Amino acid sequence: MDGFLDTTSRGLTELRVHGVSGTPPDQMLNHPHPRLVSGDSTTGFYRRWWPAGRPEGEQADVPDVRHREAYAWGGLTSGGRTIALWLLLLPFSLANLAYFMLPRPARGRRLRHVVEAAQRLFALLLTGTLVQAVIGSSVDLVGWQCTAAGRACTYETAPVWVRWLGELWGVEESRRLAVTALVPLAVVGLLWLIARRTWNRDERTAMPSGGRSGGSPAGSEDAALPLARRRLWQGDVPVWRLRAVHVAYALSAIGLAVSVPFAGAGRALTAANAAVQVAAAVLVLLPGLARRVDPGGADAGGRALTAACRILEAAAPAVLAATLVAALAGLPLGGPRGAALQLPGVGAVRFALLVALVAFLLAATWVLARLTAPAERPAMRGMASWFTLMVAAGSANALALGVMFWTASFFGVPESPARAQPIGRKLFLGDAVWWTAALVPILVLGLLCAGVVLWRIRRAATELLTPKLTPYYGDDGDDVAGKWALASLTDRAGLVLGLLVGVMLTGFAVVTVIYQFGLITPVGGTAGLFATIGSWAITAILVGLVLLGRRTYSDPALRRTIGILWDVATFWPRAIHPLSPPCYTERVLPELVARVGVLSRQERDTVVLSGHSQGSVIAAALVLQLGPADRERVRLLTHGSPLRRLYAAFFPAYFGGPSLPSVREAVPWVNLYRLSDPIGGPVFAPADPFGPLASPGGREPVDVFCWDPPQPEPGEPLAELRWHSDYWFDPPYDQAMARLTG
């Protein structure tokens, strides 16, 4: 290669790790010509390349030379086109986040294991919720209702391909159900394919073993800190087991939808599909199914569980295939033909289980939170896990209802069974569905209330900051104070989450009582208006997500923007839901551990881990995975870091308590923060540049405040705020590098 590219590793290496949105290597290096020196286009290490040859001051093979290197991992979350599909998998990601938010008090270990089992079952039911939505749209609305003789899909205005189905098998229900069952089968197959591909790519990456100091690596099984255990990032076998169970459960749900209405062989097939679902539910409750073991360690019951998952993985498609074949051959109805306006199903069983799990998880999480030290449960008093699960359930139901209302609107006219006559082009959705749709306007009202609360909080914060900033910024002090106050609203995330979930659950409780006791019907009057508005709103949300996903598929810039969500959500492994977007950390950490080993081989070598935003979270987790000898040659520089503000607050078992102090003890550390930054903040010091600095043990403080905007010279205009970006260009950055390497 012509030009100059420094590939040496001796001396000082500044290893930059980007944050959300997949910052390109040229921006990280502040250089127009980055070149890959290790890795690949998905995750790679880049250095500066000079086409005209070695510039003045750049030397290779000199022990004290300073190298600048960038690690780009954004291809895992914002580079692939499948991110368009990930938008529909948000409930699964939220379920995984809820698992890691759960308090882990030493005195409540047994209860925590029970709660974790309940969360795995909850995640399995979330899979059932979304799969059942596709089943309801395809098998029920189209196969059972729309294509029946004289119904909506037999009209001349219906699409030719679906009208053909009604004309061919208008009075042969089982055959129509078998054909329309191919749609949810294709969806499950697509989810399995994507989950398996990302599992092969990311979660099977092996962590480098040990360190130069010998003995157990820092992240071994017996590490006191959960974040330091290497088993946390070893999801190979447990994720495979969970995936086998979830896919089997989804396939048996399809089989049940096809076999339940029929007698004869249909009843035997119903029993077989139900048995698969029960077996899947039992397996997810077993603690060993998702347990992660130390690399190379023995897994006593692992082989038996793996064998059981293999049997279930083979049995579910076999039973489904037998069901579809029998249905195509023709099955007799179990009751009078046409007696049921909607396809008979087992949705009530899943709904009852979900309600029971919600109540149990609420009580059990509250007990775990009470057993946890107050300092280790700052966010929502330790209840963030339960609230996040509720948001997961709410978003799953919203997506499910959107699919069903859109299908009913496309092929006919959605209607409640209370208005069954005349049938005509009506496609019936149960009263429970309509009542759930009526919750949407109530939730919007909750959003408006949250907006008003946040506006008042921001105004109060602005009034408090203005007199403090006026001496620094003059007449612009109130403007800067308003922007700093806006950034501070991130600290109110728990308040907004609690308010929205509270409104949602209150409305759900009222609607459930009305529905169960039949007090009123969701047709006509105010109830009917709310239900109709909700149905159209849910349909609009679904269509919007589909259009956004379609644009995301072809627009790399939009993929990077949408990828911000997944940069945060998929830091954590797929611990309870294997069909969620993949955890990039299970590939990123092993690669960084190996690279740090390469860059710090010699005695005088030093590596400065420079992590921005989410990169600071990765860097902190990386420090705890390094052996003692590697740590001696590593320094940590974080900027725009959410470690204390978000991670220690919402994931206290992993980043709270002694975790961050352990990182500080392991390596020299400087953290840069601004009060204009809505994401980053201090790690140890209070976020107050006007108060005293925190200096644990009399040492230099870890946290260094950066003015944003810089204080202007007399007569100079106020510079633009940098908010969360470009810490690399702030003067305190070079000062921090000098302090860490001096």
C-alpha cells in the first residue's frame, strides 16, 4: 500500500470506542483516510493513513510514540438491513432489559431465582402474543371468517388470490385454515433464521482466556461483581436452548389454531400441540435452561436440558406438519357449522397467565427491592424491572392489535360481535380487543400529563440555574440555563415511565372490570368512540412502523439513527428472550480484550481506553474483564458517559454498589461531562460545577466538568452548544490525556 499507515503497537495507544449511532472511523480519528488494521467491516480497528507518505512528527517503531486507533462496532446495530425488522421486536428487547434491572440482594437469592423463572415464562408469553396476532389476522380473520361462503373475501372487490381461496374451499374450513396457517409459519421461520444468524455471528465468539499474570482471569466465575463474570458474555448454549423452546411454543400455537375447532383427529392433534406448549412452559421455568456457565466449566445438568430441547425442537414441527396435513385432508367440525363468529382458541389461557404473572412479579419485585440497600436501588425505588416489563407487554399488545385491526380493515370492516347482524363484509374482533383499543386515547392523555409535568420541572430548573450562569454568560445566561435544564430531564425518565404505566394499568383495570361483568359494550356512545379512535390510532402506528422499516432498509443514514435505540437496548445479552435483537457486547468484549492484549505486550506499552457515551459503558465492562497484568498498562478516559446517570440507576446489580468504585481502583480514570449533555454525566461527583468536587481518598477527582458552551471573551458571540458530541475537541480532553499518561 502506498502512503503511510502505522500498524505498530509499541508505546502509547489511544484506543477510541464510539457510542450510539455508529460514529464512522474518520470522525473518531478526526482524519479523512482511516484504514482497517484488524477485524472486518462489521467490527474493526482503524488507524490513520496518509496517502502522501509519513507526515512530520509521525514515527513508527519508537517506544514513546503515540498511536491513535478507533474501534468501530456500529455495524452490529446500525449497519445491517435487518434492523428494519428489529423495530417490531422492541417488546422482546424490553423484556431482556427488565431482567437486568432486577435487584439482586444477597438475602433474597431464592426469591430472585423464582422471579427470574417467572420473567422467562413472561417472555415466552410475549412470543405467544405476537405470534397469536399473526395467527388471528391470517387464520381467524382470513381463513375462518373472510373466506367463508358469503363473507367479505368472496365479494368481487376482494383480492383475487384470497377470493380464490373462498371459491375453492368455501365450506371446507380445515383446508382454509391450513393454507392461511402458512403466513404465521413464515413469520416464525423468519424470526428463527435471523436469531440463528446473529447467534452464530455474535454469541458464539469466545472470550480470550487468562492474562499475562497467570491464574484465574479477572472475569472468572468466582468474581464478586456480576459485571466481572465472564459467563455473563457467554450466551452460546443457553441462548440456543431458549430459542428452541420459544420456536417450539410458537409452532404449537399455530397448530392449536388449526386443530381446536375440529373433532376426530383434530382433538388428538389439539392435545399433541397443547402438550408441546406445556413442555415449553415447563422448560423455561427450569433454572438451568438459561444458566450461563464459566467458559470451560462443567455444566452438570446441561446435557439433559440440551437433549430435552432437541427433542422439543424436533417434536414441535412434526406435530405441526401432521396437523396441517390432516387439515388439508379434511377434518369434521366439533360443533354446528358456522356457530362461531370467530375462530375458537386458547387465548384466554395465555391472558390469565399473563395477569397472574403481572401480579406475582409486582409483589416479588417489591420484596426484592425492600431487601436491597437503598443506595443500590435508586431508580423507581428498585421497581424499574417491573415497570419495564409492563411497557414490554403494552407495546406487544399494541403491535398485536395493530396487525389485527389493519387486516380487518384491509379485507372488510372491523366490527364487534355485539353487532353481528347483518354479517355482510364484517370481520369480527372480540370485545376484549375493542376494549384494549379504547385504552389508547387514555394513554395519549397520560403522555400529555407527563409532558406538562416535565415542562414545569424544566421551568423550575431554569429559574434555579439562571442566577448562577448569568455571571458567566451575561444576558445569555437564561438561554444556556434553559438548555441545561432541558438536558436534565433525562433524570426524570423513571417519573415518566411510572406515570405512563400507572395510567395504562389503571385504564386496564377499569376496562377489565367493565368487560368481565358486561357493564357496557364497546359499541356506540363514549365507549364506542374511544374504541374506534384507538383502533385507528393503533392501525396508524403499525403502518407507520412498516413504512419506517421499509425506508430504513434502503437508507443507511436512517439505519444509523434507528440504531441508537438498539445501541442502548442490546448492550445486554439475550438472557430471557432469544428472538430479540442480538447482544453486540458478546462479540465486542472478546475482540477488545484480545486487542488490548496485542497493544500492551511490551513492558512500556500503555493503552488509553477512550470511550464516548455507550463506548464508556463498554470500556468500563472491559476493564473488569482484564487480568491484573493488563490492567497495569491500561488507562480509562470516558466522556458523555451514562454510567451513573442511567446504568447505575436502572441496572444497580451490575453498575451500582461496588462496581464503579472497582473500576476506579483497577485503573487510573478520568471522566469528562457537561451539564448540557442529556445522556452523559458525572460518575462520582455531584453534577454541580458550582459546588465542591468529590475526591475519594484525597486523590484527584475522576469527574471533570466541561463548560458548554465555552465562556465567551468580552464582545464575542456565544458559541453553539455541543450537547452530547465532540468531547474529543474540548481542551479538557487533551488535559485528561496528559494527566493519564504523564
